[in-house]
Amino acid sequence: MVETRDDPTIVEPTDAIIRVTATCICGSDLWPYRGVTDVDHQVMGHEYVGVVEEIGAQVATVKVGDFVVGSFWASDNTCEICRAGYQSHCVHRTLMGLIGTQSDRARIPLADGTLVATPRQPDADLVPSLLAASDVLGTGWFAALAAQAGPGKTVAVVGDGAVGLLAVLAAKQLGAPRIIAFSRHPDRQRLARDFGATDIIEERGDDGVVKVQELTSGLGAHSVVEAVGTQESMMQAIHATRPGGHVGFVGVAHGVSIPGELLFRSGVHLHGGPAPVRQFLPELLQLIWDRTIHPGKVFDLTLPIGQAAEGYRAMDERRAIKVLLTPTDVNETRGSSR
Amino acid sequence: MVETRDDPTIVEPTDAIIRVTATCICGSDLWPYRGVTDVDHQVMGHEYVGVVEEIGAQVATVKVGDFVVGSFWASDNTCEICRAGYQSHCVHRTLMGLIGTQSDRARIPLADGTLVATPRQPDADLVPSLLAASDVLGTGWFAALAAQAGPGKTVAVVGDGAVGLLAVLAAKQLGAPRIIAFSRHPDRQRLARDFGATDIIEERGDDGVVKVQELTSGLGAHSVVEAVGTQESMMQAIHATRPGGHVGFVGVAHGVSIPGELLFRSGVHLHGGPAPVRQFLPELLQLIWDRTIHPGKVFDLTLPIGQAAEGYRAMDERRAIKVLLTPTDVNETRGSSR
């Protein structure tokens, strides 16, 4: 449902108000959309870029007029957990989804710890990539790091949604020489290859695991990203990983149960959860600014925010990889950003 | 049951035959002892030190007369998995328990990859510590490493059996300034403090977790060792770990199920399984040889191998932390090695 709400205002002196330039629909928004997770009239959306319109008295690092990208978790970026690189578990964290950014203006708590400004106003073609950095790129990046993707590593990615595809991009950028993407959709396979995948496996589950073993002398991949969140995808990820290898999981787990005996026998490392996107934003924004990476390619449908419902349908039916939403005061409806 | 079997002989050119100087009962031997795991007349025991009596034609790194310590997994130490440090998952691995070392002589497969010789025949007082290196120390060491114990870290250890106690020793040796041991047994608490524990928590489960949080500004420990293998101990370990922290689990999991949602929310790293003891043997033997560490203190009961049954009872009833067994041709029955 799209409705009109009161404009947000500064509540805490650490808040900023931004005018949202673009927002989007996250795969995780589909869980409540489908009714799997309870949602009571919440403002959906937690990914955003925008321009700062107002700042609280204590905000020091962003100023009015700055173009900013924010993580989907608001964080102080100063507590012990943040300093260890886990801003998504900040002791003062607030999930942006609870505030909502799929509207024209948004209140961003802990602005200094949450937002990163670009050097100048970005060219229009950079906006989708900057928006991707807000969640889906940062999440894929974290997954690849959690899986310890890097030079000399064979990386496999379970899940061909936007996060999985951007984990492919991350693995490539981190130096992995061989990247296997699981996908049975031609358009997603194409984007995976464009982002750096060297091999595509169409089989799933145990059949998919056999294919990974065939490509890795029977050992399994060094690094496996799990970007779905189901029991099958988690088992596929663990089984596809060699002993001593690393599984990075970022799919929001729903009804997943990991047998302790399996994990014991497997000898894999398991790490994941909500990505500390804020940790990576400075580096990722620079890579985008320099046009080294083009994560915005995951947006294959752009709609005005008033048509958000159609965007949810398109993603749910897998007609779109990821939907970019433009606010109502941007008089532009683009067909595709690709 | 203690019975007489034929002496083992060289089967493969990579085998060695050792005369077992000492062996012991492992906590994991208690699972089949209790009937939780099926065992069909297997030779129990997988921890051993001894003297090489015969070598196969291809054995190059140990020679007849060497005093040797071996890992409980025989490994080639040359395959890709071994070279990555995961000898317990060697593509040619053989679990020593299937061959059995609680007898006077034992055949050791892949001798070059499995055994490490001491510089000379050891003094008698070093033998228990060298025996501990064969499994229980190596396992505690791996758990501490998997939990990333080290300088600046608060480490908590779930489980006050020999492995947990030696994980305390490992954490101390690895430089951890604060080490919390969970234990409600005065003798084990004493040994934990002797090995380096700075704090003891008697509470278990959620109550134990609350105590850890009280000691860590509400954040949880950086590094938690799970050395039991039950659902309760695994949950206690995960809940006691701060976001971004590390759980090293080496308790042989029995009926454990890890909820994916919990693991996702927790943000912890999870790694464990059968310890690649062989990786650590050179370093650990040197530390023992130099009398820097004294892991043999975990043996608080020594029995001739003919009385192994009493040893199992004593460990099962927690009257003994760990039982050292001397072979029948060693005419010495020591009361305690401590």
C-alpha cells in the first residue's frame, strides 16, 4: 500500500533528514510481502541514497546538500562492536526498515555513523550503483569476505538474486580466479558472467554439489556464498565447501536448521548474518565513483514509487532481479537502468 | 573387554609398527562406552605414544627406535587438504580408533604423514604430556585457534573435561589476557586456574551466559570454545560470544541442531570439528620438550591397560578427568601422574 505520511523531522541531535533520490525493493522485503514474516503496516524499504536536507546539532561529518549513501542498519560507528567491523550489530543500532525509506523524505538516526557522502553530486548513471552499495552490494561484499574469497580461491555462489550476483562481483574484485555461479535463468547467468563468473551450474542441491566437486578435484570449493536463506541452500553451501573452507551466509534464514554432526564432520567455517555494510561503504563508494565496478546493473526495472506494488510482484515472480524506485517528485520513469 | 589379539604387521610400505608406551581413554570413547554410538567389537583408543619397532619400505622421516607421537587421524600430510592445515580431513585419512592403540603394539598407516619423533627418548615425566599432544592437547589447541584466542581477547571455555582444560592452556599460551572457564568441580577449577583461567563461572546455560556478559560489558566473549558436544553446550557457546566473535567447537556433536535464524542474528563465526592435530605436533612437542607447557597434568589416574574397564567407569562417573593406560609389558602401576 502506498500512502501519504507526515514529513519526518529531527528527533535526536544526531539525526539527519534526507530527501530520498532513489530507493529499491530488497529480496528480504519479499518475506513479509509473501506473508512469511508478520508486518503490521510498517514502512517498507531500507536501502536509499539521497541528499541531506537538515542535520541535528551534533551531526559533524555530513552537511546539508551532501549526496549520501547509508547502510540499512543505523550505527554509531564508535562502539566496540562497530570498531571491530560489525556495525550491523552496533550496540545502538536501528534497523532502517523500521523507519522506512520508500518515501520521499527519511529520518536517518546516528547520521555520522550511518551515512557516507560522495565527493560531489554524482552523475545520474552512478546513482543505481550508489544505491546498490546501500545494502545489496555491501551484503554480497560481506558474504564474499565471510567466505574468504580471494587470490587462489575457487568461489561458489548459491543464489542468483541481486546479492548472489554481487557476491560474484565482490569475489572477482577480491581476486578470486575461479567463480562458480549457481543459476538456471539465462538473464541472471549473463549478468553473473558479466560480473566475473567463470562457470555456471544449473543443477541444485546434491546434484549441484556433485558438479562443484567435479570442478574442484573432488574437494569442493574453498569459499561458498549462501545468498538464499532456505534449508536446501544452506545444505548445498556447506556440502559444496571443502574441509577447512569457508561458507559466508547472508540469506535471511527462514526455518533453517544446521545439524551439528554435519557441521562437525564438514570442517568448514561458517560466518554470516546481517552485513556490516557501513564498514565497506567508503571503499565501495570509491570503486563506484572510479567506475571500477558497476553494481547498479542488478536493477533491471525502474518504477516510480507509486507503482511499488508492481515492483514487488515483478521480483516475487522473478520477472525482475531488482527494482529501483524513484520518488514521486522525480518526474522520470525509466524502463531499465541497464 | 580386554583381549589378546595377533601382533600387527606391516601391510602397506608406508606403515610403521610401534610399541605403545602409553595410551589413554578419550572423552569421545565414552560415547560408544555409554551405548550412545554403535560399536561392534572395535579396538578402542586412538591416542598414543610409543617407540618405532619396524617401518615399511617407503617410510623416510621416522626410524626404528624413534620415540614418536601420532595424531589420532592418520594423514599423508601432502595432499591439498593437509597442506591447507586440515590433516584430520586428509583425502587419505584413516581414523586410528578403527585400528586401535589400547594394545601393546599398533600399526600406524601413513607413518611419515602421521608421526612426529621427539629429539631423543623423553624423560619419564614428559611422557604424559607427549601423550596428551596426541589428541586432547591438539584438540584443545585447535579449539582455541578456531575461536581465535589471542592477545586482547576474552576467551570463554564451555566444558571442563581434558579438552576444555587444555583449551584454557592453549588460550593462555596464545596470549589471551582473560580466560573464563565454566566449571563446577573444585579439582577441575583448580587445574583450569593452573592452566591460566582468570575467572571461573559455575552457572550453566543462560545463567552462565549472563555471567559472561557481566564480565564483558554486556557484549559477550570474543572467543568461545565449545568442548562438550551437546545442544545446551553449543547454545551456551553461541550465546556467550559477541557479534563478530568466534566459536571454536570440538565437542563431538550428538543430536545438536543449530537454528539458522539464531546463527544469522548472532553474527558469530563458527568453526570446528575433528582437530588437525598433526598440524600442531611439531610446535606442541617443542613446547612440551622445553617444559613450557605441562598438559600431562590432565591425567589424574593411571592404570595398567588390563584395568581399562575401571578407567572408563572412572571417567564416565567424572571421578577422573583423564585416564592414562600403561601397556602390560610395562611393569609399573602409577597412582597418579600429577
